[in-house]
Amino acid sequence: MKRILAAVFVLAFATTASADAAATYASKCKMCHGAAGEGSAMAKAPIKGIAEAKVLKAINEGAGKMKPVKIDDAAAVAKFVAGLK
Ligand code: HEC
């Protein structure tokens, strides 16, 4: 049991920042913007590939009907969204 726990911790710390950003995106953005930023019934316009600064602004200040989203890794998530193809 101890060994399994240790392995889980090692994995958690070894995860890259981009994997964290992907996880945050999946839990905080995906339901409105789709798995790959392609849009959904909630937010029709695709957001994939939008400039990082613009994504960051949308996260921190909101955009139109979107309310600001409180997340710790906003910059990393903005980078992640800007990199979606
Ligand atoms: C509750 C639904 C919802 C969630 C959750 C949400 N958004 Fe949005 N988002 C919207 C809607 C709706 C718009 C379109 C706003 C408009 O044009 O009125 C939008 C617009 C945007 C835009 C475009 C801004 C622009 O200036 O064109 C970006 C980028 C964006 N969202 C990123 C994100 C990111 C990143 C997250 C997660 C941290 C997120 N959104 C979470 C609903 C959501």
C-alpha cells in the first residue's frame, strides 16, 4: 500500500505543466468550449488557437457572456488553448 501511494505521489509531481493545463481545461472549460476548443452549444465560436493574451483576458476578466474563471494556472491554460489545433 505504501509503495502504491509513493508511486502516485511521484506521478503527481512528475506531471508536466502542460498536462496540468490540459486537466484544468478539461474540468473548467471543456463543458462550454468542447474537448479541443472547437465550441459547443454553450459557446459556439471555436477558441482553439486564439492568441494567448486574449485567452488569458477571457479567463481573468470574462468575455461577453462568459464569466471570469478562477483558476491557479490561468497562464498555462491560456498557452494550452492557444496551442490547440
Ligand atoms: C459556462 C460556460 C463557459 C465556461 C465554463 C468557459 N467559457 Fe469561455 N466563453 C463562453 C462563452 C459563452 C463565450 C462567448 C462569449 C460571447 O461572445 O458572448 C466564451 C468566450 C471565450 C473566449 C473568446 C474570447 C474572445 O475575446 O473572443 C475564450 C478565449 C474563452 N472563452 C476561453 C475560456 C477558457 C480558457 C475557459 C476555462 C478556463 C472558459 N472559456 C470557460 C463560455 C464559457
